[in-house]
Amino acid sequence: MAKRGKRYQQLLSLIEKGRLYSPKEAVSLVKKLATAKFDETINLAVRLGVDPRHADQQVRGTVVLPYGTGKEKKVLVFAEGEKAQEAREAGADYVGGEDLVKQIESGWLDFDVAIATPDIMGTLKIPSRLGKILGPRGLMPNPKTGTVTNDIAKAVKEYKAGRVEFRTDRYGIVHVPIGKASFSEEALYKNLMTVLGTLLRLKPAAAKGQYFKSIYISPSMGPSVPIDTKNIADLVKQEEAA
């Protein structure tokens, strides 16, 4: 393992060895760990008690962060006619059909999210034409994540406002950005608890035992802060009831 630099070691010393922090304590500490010369992203990593090798234990979905991610997303929409107009009015950056498909086929990928109406997915043969390009990059429109929909305006507005997609990796870990170091502690805390609440609601029926195995938050260039998972489900429910 590569040796960490002096700055990283100094930051690591701020984390009490062996201690598990409450969500609010972790948020307060992670802001102090973000000392880079740019506005670092605060990342959440949650290891779930699932076996992603089994289809009925995969966790995948989207969540709208109440305070956004701090990053403006470029949204592309495959749509025609009235739906195309709805997309433009909702703030989509790129709207079109065959023209956009050809641009992507030629190598253009200057967007963060792709949304499509169900009919255009078939008429333009988007899965077969763009699957190998968009699929590996996580950009292929998919009904499961709400990016294949007739409610184009809602989808565009949500992604512009801070909607993010997530899915378990092969180790059962979900990675989600929950904001920037410049966010207030309250904003980061609310975003954190919103993601945890969403994960709790998506718990697979086939998942047995402890669901939240471990939870960490970290700045882009700093060490991770471990969060106590013991009463996390109760905290999430209290937050949602408040």
C-alpha cells in the first residue's frame, strides 16, 4: 500500500482511533478534514448486508438530495414534439433525437445524465445503437432509475436539483456524493440522512442479518470518518418524522 503524505497523516490524526461517530459528529469532523485548495466533494460509502451476486439482493435507485450535490449536471433528453418542448422548458441542456444519437455514436459525451421517453427508446433503437457506449459509463436511460419516462419535465428538474443514482458494487457497497465541503453542517447532515433513509426503504426482502454493515463519509482528498451503525435506522425514522 502506498505511503500517505504528511498532510493526509495530519488529517488522520484528527480521527479518534477505534471510535464510531454519530452522523452529526461525523459531518462536523469531515468538514475539518477538507483542507484542499478546492471545494472538495463529500462522499458517502455504505456497505450493505447484501450479496449482490443474487439479483434479488441488488440495491439500485435514485435519491433527490434536499440540498443538491453542489455540482451542476448537464442533462440530455431524447424526445420529440411536445415532450422535447417540455424538456427544454424544464431546463434540459441538450434535447433531440436522431441528431443526438449520431453525435454520441461519433464519440461526443459532454453530459452527465441521459433521459428518454419510452417510445423514442424503440423508434431510435437506442439500446442496440448506444448500449455499448452509454452502458459502461452508467449513462444508458433506464426505467428502474426513472430516466425512461413520459414525465420528462419532472425528471429533468429533479436531476438539475440534485437527484443522484446509486447501485451496489460487487462488494455490496453503495457510493453517493452528498455535497461539497462548503455546505453547512445542516445541509450535509440532511443529505446524508436522506440517502440512508432511501437505502433503508430499498432493503431487499432476501437480505438477512445486519443491513447497514458500515458507513463512512470522506472528503475527496482526505481520510474517511466511520459512522456508528448501531441505531442508524431509528435515527433515520426520527429524522423523517421530524
